[in-house]
Amino acid sequence: MSTAAQVVAVVIAVVLAVVWVMESFLYRHPRLYPLFLTKPADLDAVRLWTVNLGFYNLTTAIALLAGVVLVHNGHLDGGHALIVFTAAQHLFLSGVLLVVERRLWLNTLMEGIPALALLILAI
């Protein structure tokens, strides 16, 4: 696997870790309302999905990092498979996000473009 693909995988993992913090712990902050399309009155109702989604992003970040670690430790096939699957998953989920809520088109691009770039670099 190319160095560029590994770097992109690590960058995506770091971004997903930041998103995990935002979704799981900071989702009540007013600056994030537009990002999540939330209002103060809805915060208790959306807590379950936003925290769950945050931890989902954390596990995805861990999977990407694990793939890079596997590649660096000579387990090329396993690391490559983990990275490609995770990138493909995020590309698919960015499409789902766009279909479900078109107002989140920018979020879709921020999720889908790096995932597509990683897929292209990895394949």
C-alpha cells in the first residue's frame, strides 16, 4: 500500500476522532447546531443517535489506524482489506446521508471526498 494511502487513512482517522468528540460530548454546543441540524429544544431527544454515531466514528477511526498498523507490521493483505472496506463504507454512507438529508450536502462532501480519495489510492 502506498505511503499516500496510509497518510490519507491516518488523516481521515484523526478527523473521525475529532468528529467523535463533537458528536459524543460537544453536540450541545450552539456552534454545532448547524452541523447537526439541531435546536436546543431537540438536544435531549437526539442524544441517543448523536452519541451512538460519535462512537461509530471512533470505531471507524480505530479500524483505519489498525489497517495502517497492520500494513506496517507486514500484514499487508489484512491491513489493505481493512482500509479499503472502511473507505468504501464511508463513501457509501456519505451517499446515504445525501439521500436522507440533502441539507447536509457539505457534510456529505466532507465525508465522501476523502473516502473516495483513499479508495483510489488504495486500489
